[in-house]
Amino acid sequence: MIVDRTESEAALTFAGMVPAAASPETYVRCGPGEAISHPRPGDILLVRGVGWLGWGIREYERICARRKDRAFVYWSHAAVVVSARGHLVEVLHNGVGLSRIEKYRDQEYHYVRIDLPDTDRDAVARYALSCVQQKYARWTFVRLAAAKLLRVRWHIPDRGQQGCISLIVRALQQVGVPFERAATDMSVVDLAKRFGVRP
């Protein structure tokens, strides 16, 4: 089933699920078997992983999250859309790769529309595509996990390697989208919170 974004958005707004902070950035929930109808470069996916790793990331985030951030502990992965055909750039355990949105058809995800002009969308896609085959930032992930667990704000050194969130933050920073924290200091909870996305 392909989700018609306008009907879905109207239903979400009517139900009071789209916070004012999400406008003009809006989002649509796609459940298992559903897909977004018109993906656009520069938009992002927040994925609720179904395997043990997804569960582990969510549980870890739940343990580490401050009370006010617990509403955003729902997803375990993120990817950026780089084409109108639904190509994604995402960071997995083996590095940065190219995939398709259909990969997540059997999982729940939230499609987050970012308010960008077409030229900026192209710039976000170009940056993300230029990162394909870069290494996964394993040590950055470990340092960020330790900082979150200890509830300290360490500055995580930026060695240019990618994590799923840091790649998206860097791509959006290329076109002037502001973030309060450095790309290496952000998790999927922080990204969801930045765009006001709630389950």
C-alpha cells in the first residue's frame, strides 16, 4: 500500500500528532507493507529496526534518555533519500552504502519531509552520494554510547568517518540546516527531536 502523504498528514494533524515545531518539516508514518508515494532527495527516514540490533539500540537509548527525551526513543536507524526513485544513502556496519526505500517495506519507518528548495535537495543528495564506500565510525559510536550512558557531554572527535546520524546531519549542514550539537554528538533520538517527529 502506498501512503498518500496529503491524506496521511491531514489525519496526523487532526489526531494532534504533528507538533507545531514540525512545520514546515512534516512526517508520515509508514507501517509494514506501506510505502511513501513520492520520495524526494534531502528527506530522511527514521527506521524502527526489527532485529536484535534495532531492539538493543532502542533499549540503550531508553536507558540513557532524559525524561523529556523519552518520547523520541522509538527508532534505531536513519537514512537520507537521494533520488525521486527512492534511493537511499545509509550507514551500516560495513560502511556507507546505497540502497532503496523498498528495503524497509516490511518495517515501520517515519518519512520526514525537510523543507528545502530543489537546489538544496540536490546538494544534500550529492554530499550523501559522495560518502558512499566510506568507513563506518565504530569508535565514534562507542564513544557516543559511553557519553550517553554516563550523561556527560564529551566532545567526540570528528575523524571524517560516518555514522547513520552524522552523515545526515553533515549533509543537511551543507545547505544551512542548523543543529545544536556537532554531527558526531548526535543520535537517532536527537535527530527525531530536532524535527519534532513522534511515534
